Amino acid sequence: MTRRDIDCEQALKQILTFIDRALGDQDREAMQRHLHTCKSCFSRMEFERLLKSKVGELRDEPATPSMSERVKALLKNF
């Protein structure tokens, strides 16, 4: 198997797939190597991981009536 390296642009495109553990072995290893050496992409990955976790926690809480109305109003303007 050939070692494949990725750049920041490729890493950023794969961050959510990486977080979801949906990359193949070769892509996952390339991503891990990149994140190990690139502070910027590692920070972005950590931010996205934390954001995804926090958003996931919100699913358990029902939206307030005012929030529902705000979302409906935003969708009407879309």
C-alpha cells in the first residue's frame, strides 16, 4: 500500500467524514498524519467535533414556541 499525503484543502473537505469515522483506512491514516502535523486543521477538526457534539445534545430539548416562530419566519424569507 502506498502512503498518501493530503494538504489542508483536502483535509478540510474530509473533516466531518473523519469525525464520523466514515473514512477508509488509507484516507483515515492520511488524515491522522495531516492532523498530527497541521495545528490549523487540528484546531478546526476539534471545533467541528465539539460543535457536532453540542448540536447533537440539543436534539433532546424541544424548541420553544418563540424559537419555532423564528425558524418559520426565516424559512419564509428563503
